Amino acid sequence: MTTEKFAHKIRYYTIDMIIHMGFGHIGGALSIVDCLAVLYAPKEGLLKIDPKHPRWDERDYFVMSKGHAGAALYATLASRDFFDLKILHTLNQPGTILPSHVDRLKTPGVDMTAGSLAQGFGASVGIAIGARLKNKNQKVYCIVGDGELNEGQCWEAIQVAAHQKLNNLIVFVDDNKKQLDGISSDICEAFDFVQKFDAFGWNAIRVDGHDHQQLREQILKAHEQSKPTVIVMTTIKGKGIEFLENINDHHLRIDTDEKQELLNNAKKYYAKKAEL
Amino acid sequence: MIVQENIIDNKEIRTACLDGIIEIAKKDDKVCFIDTDLVASSGSGVFQKAFPKRFFNIGIMEAEAISMAAGLGVTGYKCFVHSFAPFASRRCFDQAAVSSAYTDIPIVILGTDPGITTAYNGGTHTTFEDIAMFRSLSNTKVFDICDSVQMYAIIKELGQNMKGLNYVRFARRPSRKIYQDEMSFEIGKGIMIREGIDICIFASGAMVSQALDTADILKSQGKSVRVIDLFTILPIDKDIIIKAAKECKHLVALDNHNIRGGLGSAIAEVLVAHHPVKLQQIGAESFGQVATFAQLLDIFAWTGDKLAKKILKAI
């Protein structure tokens, strides 16, 4: 399956989950779908994983540091048969294995618990060190939010990764330029992430986070590096649903018939694109 | 006899700690050590020398040290993480709570020089809150260590069977040796180091020595004093507390910690639920300050004679 088609599938299931739940972090989930597709697509995806053995000792690791975007990861993992697609409708329900923020003890395929921001990023540095100690050529991928980079601990992790020359660590910044209270630069100007990571000793590049070819190329280039890589993804929060792309709604609540209809239309659109 | 009479501990507690960790690391290649620009203080250079690949001095980053340890845990490694007690607790509590305890990734946090053992480092470094913080977490064990014998035994036990979050607070340098070398310890079990029925003093860590001094003075005044070392504060030894409450006329808890949430609070919770009797809680009710350890004992009125007076007054 092409990564593009797999992205349609992830979008379909992400939208379906949020419609079923009635609310959720859909904007920040949709902005990283293309990155997830490039990593997780069957055959064409770059991650070394075995859905039948989620804790396979030789797998590549993936950490969703922006843990609230769990819905997109769940849609991805279910689409790769880590668990049954039917479980997606239990998102955020009492007793679910799919909590609002990712949890390694609850969901097959989730490598690290996240939700207290920056800790996933911080842990991925430890995972990369552990993977290197094991000497099995395992990669560690981590998605961090641009708002999440407000957190001081991220910059601790960035320093340690650079000092340790963790060339098996590839971090994606979901630079959708919006966070809970609105436009990120209105809250705390981040300046240029590429310059900042570069100054901290990383291999840093910016890509269009919805362009699969760019993402794939830069991930493969990162594998040749002697230092950690950050791929700053210019993304659109809510990517793939027009009305969502233009609003500042971090926690979308489907509280009008109009929103319901727009989401249903989007769902149908992606079902067709994904040939579901 | 468990207790040695006024013998200076020739071995530093930190040395016993590292000895124990190295012992485990020789048998288990998954054991790592993370220090936070305090190698000279913890003495962890010996681990670095023995196992350079499994040693990380990451700089002054306590929060990242914990998350990094958790990450190493994801790949099967087991980390000991060191910082001074205030930074090993207050500074990285959320990381410890979420990345280790909640996520069930085994880590041992070593918090050195808690309470007034911080001495010249003063009030900013005086940790009177760490027990309260870690005691409130599930899937966590909390230890307050009194001498090198106890340290070595507990570290070996924790390292061989590391589960969940473990917080171990201890003074780097000891006051006196409490236990004989062959002494064994069971996690979650307190130790009665003096028998008596008039007064029972519960203590842990640096306060065990103070409790013994106090017991000596009270004994000279005709009181029979029981002293119990509750080195495991979480889980607390309910049985030894309830037994003491039934058998002794007056109960005292000594805390090298704020009286809110420390050892005394842990004992009080057991008493209220199982055998409600009065408990005299002695501990800090302010922040710390700069002085030698001996001077701070005097300032806080935690010397044997001042404690004895306070206890007699309360009876």
C-alpha cells in the first residue's frame, strides 16, 4: 500500500473515532497523519515492526511525545493490525485500552507513555541510548509538538542527545503553529526551530509535513548522519478537513449539526480515497 | 546484638551504595548509573571506571535524568539515578511519577543529603518534603537509610529485584554505625533496635542515631525505651507500629523531614486506622538553614538531651 493511501486510511479512522466520541484532539492528530503513514505504512513504511509481536526486541521504537494525539496513533496501529479496528470506538471510554493520552501499559504498539509534555521526548533519548547499548541498529522515532517545545525539559533532552551523538534518534517537530490557547507565536515566540536545533548540535531540516516524498527522503538521509536528526515539519492543524484547518479549536467538540455533517462528509471522502 | 555502641561508621554510606550497585552490575549487564554533574559528590566515578558504557553523567538535568532512565527502561535497562535529595525529588517529581511509577518502569532514585544532613548547603538544599512527595505515589517504595550496612543490603536487594519507582534518601557521610555487618534487612519490615515499654521512639535515616542518644538519656532517668528503625517508609511496617502502640505507653516519631507528610504522618495513618493512640510527632516545622550537622541538630532541638526533655514534657 502506498503511504498516501495509508494516510487516507489513518485519516478515515481518526475522524471516525472522534465522531464516535463526540470530541477529541482531532486537529493535532490530523497534522501528523502523513508522518505516521510514512513510518507505518505496510511494506512502504520505514519502521521495523512486527504487529504480531509489539514488544519484538529488534523493533524500531516510536514515541508519541505529544501524547494527546493518541487518536492518530491508535488509528495507525489498528490499521496495521496491532489490535482490532473495532476497539477504536472505545477511545476515551471507561476501561478502554485507548486512553486520551498514550499509555504503554494499555495499548499494543505504544512504546512509551506520554501526556505530561516533554517526557516522551526525554524518554526517547534514553531509548536511543538503550538501543545503541544493545547494538542492534534500531532507530528511535519521536513526534514532539511545537507547543510542547515550550517545555524546558525538551531542551535538556536536546542537549543530551547531541552530546551522546544519538544518530539513531530522529525527532519530528509537528510545527502546526497552534497550541491550546491559540497561535503559538502569540503565546511564546519560538523563532526558528531549525536554527535552534542546529545551534544545539543536531542535524536539522525543515520539510512540508504533508509531503510524503520529502519526509521519506529526509528520514533516509537521517540514517546516514553521525548526530541526531530533527525533521521540522511544517504542518496544518486539522489537515485534511477544511473547516478544521481554519479554526483554533484544540479540543474539538462536535456540538452542532453543521460540524457533524462536515465530519461525516470528510469521513466518506477518506473512505473512498482509502478504498475502504 | 544488632546495635553497636557508639561506633563511628568507617565506611561512608555513599561508598556502600556504590559497592552494592557495582556488585549487582557485575552480574547484570542491564544495570546503568546516571549522575547529574555530581560524580564527585556521589562517588559514582567508581561505577564509571568499572562500566564506562553503562555510566552517564548528563549534566545538571534532573528531570531529563529520570525520563532518560525511563527510556533506558523501555529497552530493558535498569537505572540508578543520583542527585542531591531536593533535586532528586522536588525538581523531577512529575517525571518520577509519570515516566516511572505510573508507567511501571523500574528506577532507583538516590537522593543524597536529605533534611539537615545537607549542612553547609543550607535551606535551598534542605529537603523536608521528599518523603511526603514520594509517599503519595502508588507503585513506589521509599527508604530512609541510616548506615552503610543497611545501605549495602537495601541497594543489593533493590538492584536484584527492581520494580516500580524506588526513592532512597541517605546522608553521604554517616554519623555512626548502627548495624553489625552480618545484619539482614527485609524491605517493608521495621527493626526493633532497643526493647522497652514506657516509650517507643520511631525513627529513620539520620534520626536513628538521635533516637538512640535520646533512649540512653531517658534510660538513665529510669524509663524503658523502645527504638524502632522504620527504614522502609513506603510500604510502612504496620505490624511493628500496632504492636508498639499496644505495648508502649507513649509513642514518638522523629522526622528529619517536615512533620507534614513524613515518617510521623505515615505512622499516624496506621494508628488512626488500627489502634488510635496519641503520637508525639517531632520534626521540622520550618525551612532549613546553613550550619554544620551538629549545629543544626541543636538549632532544631534534635539532640539527645533536647529530645529527651521534649518527650518527658509530653508524657
